[in-house]
Amino acid sequence: MSLDEYQRKKLDEFFEATKLTLDCYKHTSFSYFAVKHGDGFRLCQGSLLLQWTPMASGPPHFRSSNVRAGIYRLDELNLTPRNFIETLLSGVLQTPQVELHFPPEKDRPYSIYFDPFYSNSNFYGVQPQGPRYMRLEIQGERHNHSIESRELDWELKAASPRFVGVRELCAEYGMGSINTSSIDVRIIATNVAAIAPDSFVSGPMARLKMVLADGLDREKASIGYRMMESGNKVVKRDEVLGKALSWTTAEGVQRGEVEIDVPVGSIFDCAANYAGEVQHLCEVKDPSTIQNPLRAIHEAFDNKAEVLVDFINKSSVTGKAQRGKGNRADDFEVAVAWLLGMLGFAVTHLGGTKRTSDAPDLVARTPQGHFAVVECTTGLLKEDRKLPHLCERRAKVKQSLAASGHAHLRVLAIIVTSKTREEVKAELEEAQKQNVFVVTRETIDGMLKRSLILPDADQLFMEAEESLRPQSLSLSDLIAAQNQRSATAWQ
């Protein structure tokens, strides 16, 4: 095992952080991408996902002349997570289909990075909602040639099944963006507890529920919360200990819940905790209560926002949307403009006429005066050169602001698609490179829920900016972190 003192310390930190939960990850899976090297195959990218809920069946093992890829349950390899890491650091990992070589850099140990708060960072270190993961990254030998070569991409185009190239193959097999500089394996420990999605507030009663991995100690679990009333004023901070929850177990999942008397219209900012560590953050509120006056006004003319939701739903229908009166693309632009308005942005719909066809679809302004340049699409991000056009229009807005003495105002480029994150996953890295915030169907659904409470457009603007902000990470780490943050920002 080629590790120096510092790398060993990082590995020990990971095992120490997961010592109470490591045994509960019964459904851990390993995905990999490897390229032929000499007489064998060299691991280029790998991901070990430690999870305690059953995994969906993955794609079959892939093979072409010079490429191998696959997903295995860890028990298929007869390894525990700890055994897997130790075997990986030995330099060779045996799988049922192929032996994978994972050498360190010549005359140097493996590089190990540990982030105990992966996907739980945002502006001021706070993420509005979502899970907290822990991430260990092990980097081996540097690539002596590009693994995104034209030869490999064309080989994959001719393969059966067919892939556009290396990036799409890695995305299909659950590895996300690839590290183009060195061999890279990421170990992600998922959250072991969460606020259940069926938690709710109804009138004067709140029912808070949490789920916990089977086999973990219920008394180490808890729900921490801030209770807020109208105006988002915090009126109570408290914690419900695991022993005070009513527990049941079914299908390998422990469920605990508690009822709390509350003022009507209360909102709960909740944390699912285990052993004193936050595992998941979630907001619980009464879906029948509208605290946002902007949405209340909208619903005075669009009952329960049914027209808005219909425009969004129809925009997701497969097929090319043509422009023209009443078409899906134009209706989608209108829906996005309405939604941004309910979230507190002042919105100008510039792209709605042929005479302003060179303008962005929308320009949205925050109360503090910062601007979002917004393009909307019912298709993929690359269609009709949406991304380069958006970047050009962002530059034009910046130039105009500078020329008028407002260079201090920030400008954010946003592309909104009715496609799901899964459908555009192969294009996310290019958007990241262009510093463009991507809003997918999942994010739109989260924005609809968020529009029920008092809006804070400047906070939303900062969350989007933070999801694009460079940090002291490797390129692959940065892109993976951006993908995760932008998937949860605005939701």
C-alpha cells in the first residue's frame, strides 16, 4: 500500500468518520471505466457509492476493443468497503470480467483527499435542503495521454451499445464528470438518515418524520428544527431525541415520527441527525398555506398555479417545439418568467418578439440590483447554440452596465430547460466551463415549492453563484461538486 503519513491520516479520518455507519451500507456499488494498457486494462475512473437502500439495476457490462465499463454490487466482488479500499491501494482490483490495474504516480504515493461535508456547502456554508455526503478521493498515476481521444470516442460510436464518447459512457455508468489529469476513484458515503418526504404541517399540527438506516441505534438519531412563523421569524429552536420518536421498521428502513402543536402556517427548518452529525436538511411546511404575497396575487388569476404548471408539463413532452402563438416553447418562457417573478425577481421578457430576437429570453433583476440573463429551452442545452448565445448575451449585458457606470453589479447566466438532469447530464460539464447555472425540471419543481414562502431573490442569486464558484478543489472535484450543488440549489 503506497501511502505516506499525510495520505494515511486522510484515510484514517474517513474510516473514523464512518465507523458508526460503515456496516449499514448493505447496497454498496462500484462503477468503473478502464482503457486497455499493454496486455491489461488500466482503471481510469471509478466510483464506490456507499448506500443503504437498494440500488436500481444498472446497465450491463460494457466492452469494446480498448474500453471496459461496468457496475457491480460490492458483495459480487466479495469485498467490504474497507477491503475494497485496501485492495484498490494494492494496485490491482479483480472483477468478474476484467482485472483492473490502479498504479500510483511513479516514485510517489497515492493522493488522498477527504471531504466530510461534500454537497453540504453553499453560501456561508449553508445548503437550503438536501443530504450531506462524505467523499474520499484516491488519485493514482497521471494519464500519459488523453483518455478523451478521438480514437476512443469513435470506437464508442461504433460499439454496441453505442455511445457518443467517453463522457457519455462515464455518465451512463454513474461516474459523472471525468478527471482528465489522473486516474481517479471516488468513494461517496451517503447520508444514513433523512427527513421523510411525507412530513407535513396541517393547520395547528406538525408531523415530523425521519427515516434511518436499518441496524443503526435509534437513540443516536434526532430531529433538530427551527420553527418559523410569518415573515420567516424564528419563534422556536428545539430538538426531538430519538427516544421520543414513535418508531416502526419495514422493508429494511426504520421510521420515526412525532406530532407537535404549532401556530397555523408555521414552517420547520429541519435537520435529520445521527450521532450528533447532520445527515439531511429539509424544510417542512403546510402546502395549503401561501406565505408569499406574489404567489397569492398570481393565484388570484391562475387558481393553484394550474396554468403555470400546465405550461411546464406540456414543455416536457417529447418532440421539437416550434415557435409561434400558443406553442410549447413560448408558453415555457412565460411560465419561467411568472415563476421568477413569484420568487422576487423583477423580470423583463425581452425575447418574446421577432424584433428583439437577438436578446436573451428573460432578464431578471434582484432587489439589490444584480442581473440574471436567462435562456429557456424545451430541449437539450446545445440545441440552437443556446449556450454560446447565452454567453454572448451575458457579455453584452456586462458591457452595457459598465458603459453606464454600473460595472459593480453582478451578472449571472442561467439556462432553464424542461428536461431532467438525467437527460442533460452529458452537457453539464460544458455549462460549468462556461460558468452557466443550469436549471432542470427537478429544479423547477423545487422553485414551485419555494414560491409558497416569502421570496428572497438575492439569496437565490447567491446560491446559484456559489454553485459555480471555484474553490480549492481539483478540476474533477470542482465539476462534481458543482453538479451536486446546482442540482439542489433553488430547491
